[in-house]
Amino acid sequence: MVIKAERKETGDTFLSLATNPAPTSPAAMVETAVAVAAGGALDLDGILTQLLEARGARTLKLINLPESDIRGLCVKSREIFLSQPILLELEAPLKVCGDIHGQYPDLLRLFEHGGFPPESNYLFLGDYVDRGKQSLECICLLLSYKCKYPENFFVLRGNHECASINRMYGFYEECKRRYTVKLWKTFTDCFNCLPVASVINEKIFCCHGGLSPDLHSIDQIRRIMRPTDVPDQGLLCDLLWSDPDIEVVGWGENDRGVSYTFGADVVIGFLRRHDFDLVCRAHQVMSLQLRV
């Protein structure tokens, strides 16, 4: 397996994981016939066409999908999330991407560089909403691709895919301003069903935040029941909130006021115990885009 950090001139960076043979052909991609709970067809191609109208735009372009379409995306993607494991077991080739935080132009540039689905397979590590100006466009595009290519496009939960957090950091206000509070609640129902971790090629452990002192067996993750909110402490909280710290030995206090920090010794022990080669996570800004 080849692990390559790809960086475009714009500064967009993601991990590209590849094996031989070459990537799966588009003909092998799985597409689904989608229907919303109310019984009406969800026009994924039409939704994607609208969302991709912003490609190449030099100024901010808001894409105002009908609220019924957004609800349909939430309902269908929620069904797909619950039909798949909370701990995803994936195979390369796969591109792994970090925080998006409402930066829709950056998300589009990422796909321009890495290949729009189904050209490439993707795993996103969470934090799609809040802070940026276009959280709705970001999450709608990601959910659309999840619905269209459920076996080739994957999204994990970040700490901002939680009502108590995105209520404060922008997503709630964006939903309220552009649509309704009820739509925000529909997103919350969807976020509560997201998977929380992934293992790639049985060797790379992926999550949004990091490790947990409560994580002794990988099966503990598989036993987390959904739908669920993010608790204030414990395994699920740590998977979404914890941070590595090279100055810490063992476990330390986290300046965020939530979860822990963990040292290199914790990572090495985790890798040896579970026969992994790498922990891949997001959650923090790296000045050089990628830190190993």
C-alpha cells in the first residue's frame, strides 16, 4: 500500500491511499435507487447538478436547494448510515480528508484535485459544519455523494456533528437564517447515526479526534449503539475530541476542557496491541497541512 500526501497549489491537502491493482472502475461503483420516506423520488442527479453550479465561481455562490430535498438527503443518508457498521472496514484505494468546516469552495477544489466521485473513493473524517459560511452546501454535497455511492463514499462523525456544538458555532444559525430550525433538528437526527471510526486495509485506524483510555478492544467501538448524542466523557467523546501531544507521556489534560491529550507512547502501545501501522485523524490545524 502506498500512502501519499497530495497538496495542490491552493494548499488543499489529503492522504491518498493506493494498492495494486489500480482504482476500481466507475462501472463497479454501486448506485442506489433512492426514495424519501414520504414516497417521492429523490433526484440525486438534479441535486448534484445544482450543488456543482458553484464550481469555478469567483465569488461566494449560495445554492438554495428546496428544503424537501435536503430533508430527503438527511432521511436517506441516515438509513444508509444505520445499515452500515459504526466502525467501517474499508479497502484502499481511498482518499482520506480532514475538516471542511463550511468552506464550500475548498471542498470543491479538493474534488477538482482528487477526482469527483465516482472517479475516486473517499473517507472524510468529520467536522463538515460550523465556522464557514456554507455549511449547508458542504453537508448536502457530502450526503448526496453518500446516497449515490454508498459503498465508495464514506463520512465519519466529527465533534461538530453534535447539536450542543453546532448550536453554538454557526450551523444552527445558518439553518435558521436560510431555512428553518426544524431542518437543523433533521440534521441532528442524521448526525446521531454517523459512523465514528474506520479501519483501512486492517492496518490504518481512522477517527476524527483520537484515542481513549477507555478503548481496550476495537469491539467496544462496534458495540456503540446508534442513534446517539455525543456524551461529555467516555469512549465516544474521546474518539471525537482527544488530541495527541508530543510533550505528554501517557494521558494528559486537554486545553479544550473536554477529553484528554495522549503521548507518543500511547499511540505506539495502541498500534502494537491491535496490529495497526498508523492512526489517521483530523481535528487540528497543521501549519504544514500534514504532520506525521
